[in-house]
Amino acid sequence: MTSESLAQASIRPALSVPELMRVIGREARAAARVLSLASAEQKNHALKAAAASLRAHRHKIVAANDRDMREASARGLSPALLDRLKLDEARVESMARGLEDIEQLADPIGTVLAEWKRPNGMMIQRLRVPLGVIGIIYESRPAVTADAGALCLKSGNVAILRGGSESTLSSAAIHSCLVEGLAGAGLPETSILRVPVKDRAAVGAMLSGLDGNLDVIVPRGGKSLVARVQADARVPVFAHLEGLVHIFVHADADLAKAETIVLNSKMRRTGVCGAAETLLVDRACAETHLAPLVKMLIEAGCEVRGDAQTQEADPRVAPATEVDWHTEYLDAVVSVAVVDGVNGAIHHIETYGSHHTDCIITENNWAAERFLNEVDSAIVLHNASTQFADGGEFGFGAEIGIATGRMHARGPIGLEQLTTFKYRVHGTGQIRP
């Protein structure tokens, strides 16, 4: 049996988890050397073929997901997590279109970022190259299997995918379509690997770096998962702990616009990391804007927890505690506070925010510019829904996640963020005196 076929073979369950992960690491590194040299045409061929395979096998994918959903429901997963887990034919089609969108993007690998000539005649170039082998650890979202695998492939990186136990069957069905695409393009099937065991020891092995074979880890999931990865990983991590997303309705906000944006930001999909969790209303417009916004949210089925002034605006508002300002609900719950202008909004966000996504609604350009400049978050918006915090909406085709750190990548992690660079130096015999 070849190393390549071992990657997907039924022999794997017979291996211990440490042995299995060592095999996966070695296979990934071997594939990375091949994939880094693959042409854009080959990678695009694989993406097209994988998209076609997703469509051809959509019924099998949905059937596998139904089994995952039944088990997850029996385990008592929250409605928000079940929404992340659920696949239907429309969502499978969306995955396929996402692969095609990535295929249409320019290949970043080999792009010359800068070049210059030194006084001694040497020519120096800085050009994009893949990071190498990227581990993605994720919960609930089986669609990450397609998005992450495709983004890594297009950027010349090998992906090692470790999905959550609740999405095992769904992820396996999606992964088989990606492998079919790789095989059709003549690329190593081990270019996109899936960890086939639920044992959490597999995560520990990835955090250790797989004997130096793993270059970067991207966690997507709850706070406990991301915190563990950030604390224990021995390789670089692209991650955010939480999406504590704020919307600030400034004194000069148009009420109708504010209502539309706030409702979409909170209720379009409550379980995504770009969903608003805290609404801040400027004290200068609270008399006219606070009650209508709260009434709108409650009537849309959202529980509102607020400070004293918000409770006075509507008797249905529950009192907010200190914990609420720190909470990423990922559900139809929002905390509301009245603040003193831009200063108060920035102070609240800096105190409780997670540097993920924050928005101001205002017709005052000075206030908007100040907010955008001073709020230290990966994504800041003016008069637009926070649910645009998404790599696909940024034109990246898709994203592996949204990083809130400051090193290497910040915000949506798309193709360019999955690359690094190297220098090529052309000489004519120069030596250093």
C-alpha cells in the first residue's frame, strides 16, 4: 500500500492515534512539496472537479448530515450550533459555488511583490510562496471542510482537517468530493487530509506540530477550543477567541437605517461570529432611537438584556449583568447599553470587546472616521451590517476564519493570508568584500 492510499484507507483505525497522526504529518509534508509546485491550471482543475463532485453527491452529503443532525439533537446541541451543523441541498450548492469562486480568483503563488537592483548589480525579488502544511481544527461547521480545503489548495498549501465529532459523517462525505477533485487533476490525494478519528488526542498531536510537519494551525469553534489551541500550540496560530460584536447607534444615525442594519446584524444568522451581541445607543438620541430599536428586536424574537435606561424604555427588557457585556451569545439574545457619544462607545468596546468586528451607524462623517480609526478591531464598519464580516463578502472567495491577532494576518483569512514570501537573488558573480 502506498503512502498516498494510506491517507484515506481503512487501515487507519488499526493504528494508535499517535501513530496515525505521525503518518498524516509525513504524508502532508510529502504532498506539500508537490503542491507548492503545482500550476494554477492544475489547482483550478481540481477545484472545478471537486465542485462537480459535490453536486453529483449532494444527496449522499445531505443524508450523512441528517444522521449527524439526529445524533447532535439527541446530545442536546443548542439551536445555534445545530444551525451551523445543518446542510441541505441549497447549502451544498453554496459550497460548490464557493469552490468555483475560489477557482476564479488569481493564484497568489509566485506573485512578485517587489523587486529592486542593488548598487553591486544584484537583482532581488520578494515573491509569494505557500505557508506549507496548515492544520484546521473546527467544530460544528461541516462547510469548513470545503472552504478550508479549497483555500489551502488554491494557495498551494496542504490542509489537515480535524472537524468536530458532531460533524464526522458530513465532513467525511464532503472530503471525499475534494479528494475526487484532486485525483482528477493529477494532484496528490493527500493534499487535503482529514483526521478520521474522534479521539481528542489527535488534536493534541496537531498542537505539538506533528514532528515539525505542521506549519500553522487555524482553530474555528467555541471559546474553550480556541483558548486551548492558543495556550498549547507549538506552531503559529491564526485565531479569534470570540466575536463580541458591537453596533453603536450614534446621535446622528438615521433611525430607519439603524433599524434595518441592527436587525440584520443580530437576527440574520445568530450563530455566526459576525452576529451583533451588544447594541450601544448614544445618550443624545436615546429618547428617539432606543425604544424603537428595542421594540423591533423583541418583536423579531430576540431577548433583550439592558442597562437601567434600556429597561425604562421597554418593560420587557431583562436587566443586564456584568457577565452579559462579556458574552458572545450566538443566539437570539442581545445586550443593550446607553453610552455617552463616541467616547463612551469606544470605551465600552475597548473594555468588553474581542477585537473582532464593530460598527457605527451615523450620518456624521467625522464621528464615523473617529470610530473607524480608534476602534482596534480586525473589522470596523460604517453604516453596514456586521454580518458582512465574512471572507466571501470581502471578495476572498471564502475564508478559513477571522483572525483577531496582529501578527501576519488579521481579519478574514483568505488566499493571500495563507501565503508567506521568500527572496530570490540573481547575481552575476558578486562576492562580499
